[in-house]
Amino acid sequence: EAIGQSILMLLAPEYHDATRRVCEGLLRGRVYPQFESTAVRKNGERVEVRVSVCAVRNSAGQVTGTAAIIHDITKAKLAEKALRDDEARFRMAFENAPFGLCMTKVDSRILQVNGTFCRMLGYSAAELTALGGLDLTHPEDRERSLQAYERLERDQVPYVELEKRYLHKQGHTVPARLRLSVIEYDGSFQFVAHVEEIPQTRD
């Protein structure tokens, strides 16, 4: 059924033009890296594939045809999509959580914050990541904050709870209750702060 037919019969219609260009390029001596495409089974089912192509030459070195190795990567692509979907759901949950979330490095550099934390302190995410966690902390509470980080590292407890005052962009303080935990990621420790503002009159 396939022998003697165009290679295009095996590919999704939207890839036909690109495939023609690759075949023409191979005949002119061009070299192509691996690329991904979509094949079509006899029953019409689409299959995600990774393709390696090369020119076929005769004894005189002339290009007489092309050859392709095609790997079915449908399962891998589905796994990638599932991972992307999970990451997207996590980002949405992180960003829209009803409490502040802040991730910092050991040196108190801020890595990531959510919208609630930004609104709590009046800063944009870019402004916060340019600051350090201690820069946002009331001077009288900085030692307590450092002790909480040290206890997490030293005692290896699941989390530490404390109350502290943040400094709002407009200058007033924001009392908050924190639950601080630590995770190990890519060979280093990162701290995750779950932050709830304590309702009271601001000074």
C-alpha cells in the first residue's frame, strides 16, 4: 500500500509543504537536524513523531534519494502535556491563593511571590524580587526572622510559625502571621513562606 506512493501520504496535511522543502533541500545537499512532525495512520489517527532524515548517494556521490528514521513519540508528548498542565494548575493555584506566598533563597533573596503577597505589601512582583526578604521586614523583627530560618535548617522541623511586621511600600507596617518551611531544590535550600495578614489598625 505504501511502496511507490508519496511520503506525504504518511504525514498530516499541515506538514506537507514543510516536508517538500526538506526533501528538496536534501537533494541539494542540505543537512537537517532531527525535527518533530505529525504522522497519520491508515485509520486516520494522528501520531506525534520525531524524524531523522538524510540524503542517499550513489557511488559517484550523487544524491539519488532520501531516507528517514521515524520514532513514535506520542506517549512522550502526552507525558509532556500532562506535566505542562500540572505546572499550569500549580501556577494558577500559587498565584490565586487567598494568602501570600513567597519563596526565598538562603540569603533572603526573593525568588517568587504571588499576587496576594504583592497586594499585601503594595509592590509589583518585579519590585519584590529586586528586594530581599529582610529589606521588607521591620528592623525590630529581622533577628526573629533570621532565627526562624536558622531553626528550620538546624532542627529540620517541617515548618516554623512566627509573627512579624512587614514594611509596606507606602511606609506603614503590615503585621502578619507566617508559616515558614524549607525545600531542597536543585542542590540548594529554598524557603517557602505562607503569609496571612493580621487585621488590625496600621501604624
